[in-house]
Amino acid sequence: MSKYFSSDVLVIGSGAAGLTLALQLARHARVHVLSKNAVNEGSTWFAQGGIAAVLDDDDSVEAHVADTLDAGAGLCHEDAVRFTVERSKSAIRWLIDQGVNFTREGNGGDYHLTQEGGHSHRRIIHSADATGQAVHSTLIDRIRQEPNIELFENHVALNLITQADKDSRKVRCTGAYALNRSDDHVHVFQSRVVVLATGGASKVYLYTSNPDSASGDGIAMAWRAGCRVANMEFNQFHPTCLYHPRAKTFLITEALRGEGAYLRLPNGERFMPKFDERAELAPRDVVARAIDHEMKRLGCDCLYLDISHKPADFIAEHFPTVKARCLEFGIDITKEPIPVVPAAHYTCGGIMVDHNGQSDLRNLYAIGEASFTGLHGANRMASNSLLECIVYAQSAAEDIERKLAEIPAPDTSAQWDESRVTNSDEDVIISHNWDELRRFMWDYVGIVRTHKRLERATHRIKLLQREIAEYYSNYKVSSDLIELRNLAVVAELIIRSAIARKESRGLHFSLDFPQRSPVARDTIMIPANFAGQDIIVSKE
């Protein structure tokens, strides 16, 4: 049977953004955190590189801002970039205060800072090559110590709950329905405020560096509830994912290139210098397209990333995770190059929010990769993402704390109705549609696009959505069906956004429109039930 759970703040997502916000609010509110799987299975846990911040005396806020604007291909919102970078040092200080063990120079010296693509200075603070795990495990430990925070693992959110707000003539968010994967029932989670921290949507592509949970759930739920989304055509493809039949979604951190690794063709020749003067340290979109070009030119399955010219002790100290993982597949990175391919890695677009993470829907916030803040523009610069998670989680928490006492408790919502659905005996349809969607998105809406490919993708997503809607209406929901439904929404938004952009900019490269427009515009999708419009509530 469906159960009711009530809190002041409901956080959907348990990565760096969601846990940071929960910890910030724990002294002032009762917080429920929904984790789709086990709490340590999200994208944060697998982030290797580090966090960009102005920490060195030779660096500056202006330099970090300039690098970000340059990487964003003219589409970053400078106010969002400056807002984030100016708060970078305090965000890192907060993480250190929580107990995150960042790598130091020598024996207890200054924090070691590395350099990654697009950065003009060493400003990436890290914990060896497993920064995400260090940050996430620390935050999880802190969450478990807070009596005001209750963590619900293996709960998959389905839809947001909204109610008419008579005072403001708007719709407001008052909770969410979530499937408990342990008891297979949908429960009601009601709250004064809801925060989406659900991560990105890279699982919409066949090859991705992301875990299975990155299915765009928050973006799809917010869209269905009336929120605008922006710049969904900008999907970052990480240039270097390990190419091996048994190596599912293992990312080779960009920090290898920051520390001098070379990209090579099968014959051992370097090729990046002929594509960009920054060679291996060029922004990710440039490197990914270069690899894609060379693979198609040569007809090969992969290219190679080589750091074997560096001392073995240096490699072991700085990249223990990559070294150990590659050894599992018989690759010794101290002696031989690593086979790599590009893979979908980061969703630069998302739910439109302000500097406090507030969306178009009252009392609904979005933070982290699910959100669109304007920071990343047309191409995310390396290691700005974890910084964005912490900065906007803190800002959203401050805003929620200011407003929470004035937000009335929601009316009781209806239970999830399962009376007219049955258990499916045709789950093969879900797996088939899942595979078909991810394959045509990779083939038609990938690193290089054409109008004809996008038209084909449009036709296929419409057919798939009709099938999914029919299936969703008749059968009991499952986590696979929820994810498939959300991926179909996100896929349509990506396709529509890509068709709307008649230029090549940053991560969106079109053979039909290879030039960059002199005018930079965001691609904004507005749902028919736009939450920003006024409503009229009957007084009867």
C-alpha cells in the first residue's frame, strides 16, 4: 500500500549537490533525501578529475572567469560565471571543513593543484584521481550523522506533485511520487520545498561515461510540471573513455592530459597539434571531434592515450585508480598506451534556474547537472561541474532557509492509483525501446550532426513516445519503465533544441551549418503548461 511521508524539504538526488544542500539545511529543517539506487552509485562517486577553484596566489578570479567564458564558446552567462568563481574558494574551504582529504604536495605541504583542458593555470584541487569518491563518501558520512536528515535509498521519483497557490495565482510544487524498489509500491513524499539534484541525461546515448542512473529524471519531471529547459543540444562528449569490451563506462580522467599524456594514432603518431595549438589541452569539444574525425578517417575502433613516457612512480602516485582499473583489463599504463573512445559525459543544458536555483515552478529548486545556470555555455570547462554543485547547493539552501517559515504546509495529495494497471509480461518491449532510443541518439544526434539525421531522430522519437505512453498507461510502473519514459522526454528536448540551432557552436557541430553565428542565443524550450503563467483559482 502507498504510504505518506512528510518533510520541510524533499531532496531528489544524492550526489554532491543534493547532499551539500541537505547538510546546509539540517539545522533548520526536516529533510528527506531520495536516492535512486544505493547512495554511492551516482555520477559524483565516479568523478575523477577534481574541482576548479581560485586557490593559488598566481591565479585570479578574472583568469578563471575568462577561461570559462572562452571554453563556453560565447554562450556563458557572465553573471553566473562570476557568481560561481567568486564563491569557489569558500566552497572548497567548506569541503575541507567537512573532512574531504585533498591531495597535498610532499609530506603535508600545500594542496596539489593540477591543470586541465581550457584552464590557463593550475587550479584543480583533487584527491588523487578519485575526487568524486572522496567528496561523496565524506558527505555521506556527514549525512548519516544528522538526525534531521532521513535518507531513502532505492527510491525512484516518478512525477512531481503540484497544487494551486491561491495567494500568488501560481502553481507550486508540494512533493513527489516515488517508487520504492524494495516493496514495489509508489509512495507520496510531501514537503514545503522540493529540490531536484538528479544529475544529467547522458544515458540517452549508447556510449557514456555515466552510471546507469543518469537518465534525465529531474529534467523530464520538471518539464512535465511546466518548467522551461534550455540548451539541451549541448551534450559534452568526454574524449577519453576506456575502450574495452568488458570496461563498462570507465572514464580516463582529463588530468592525464593535464600531466602530459599524449593522444596517438594506432601508428603512434600524435595528432592533436594539427587540430589546435593547445594540443591535448584543448577544450573537450575540440578533442572529442578530433578523435571522432581521425577514427572515421582511418576506420579504426579506437585511438590511444599515452602517459608511459612519465616515471612509473609519478603515474602510480597521481593516477592509482586509472592504473588499477586498466590493469584489470591487462593494460599497464606505465608501459603502454590506453585505448580510448569519446563517450557522452555531461549535460550542459537543463532546468532553467536563477542564482538561487529556483525554477519556474514555485518552491521547486534545481541544482547540479540537472539545472541550467548559464555557467557552462556551449561547452563545460573541465572541473567546473563539481564547483557548480557546491556553490549552487549553498545558495539554494540559503534562499530556502530565508523563505521556509513563510511557506504553508501542502494539502494532502491523492495516493498513486494502481487500480487500473496490471503486471506486464512483456518487459522485452522496455529493453528493446531503451536500446533503440540510445542507438539512434548516438547515430543521429551525436558528436557531429546534420539536419537529415535530426529529422530521422525526430520521426523515431515520436514513434517511441507513443509506444511508451501506451505501455505506461496499462502496466505497473518499474524503475526501467520510469527511466525509459524520462529518457524519451529528454531525447525529444535534445533533438528539438539541436534542430533549432542553425549554427555550429561549442558542443553542437552541424555539417549543414558549420559557421558560428555572430549572435549568441540560448535555446529555450517552453512547455504548454508553463508554470510561470498566472492561474485563476475558484473561490467556491
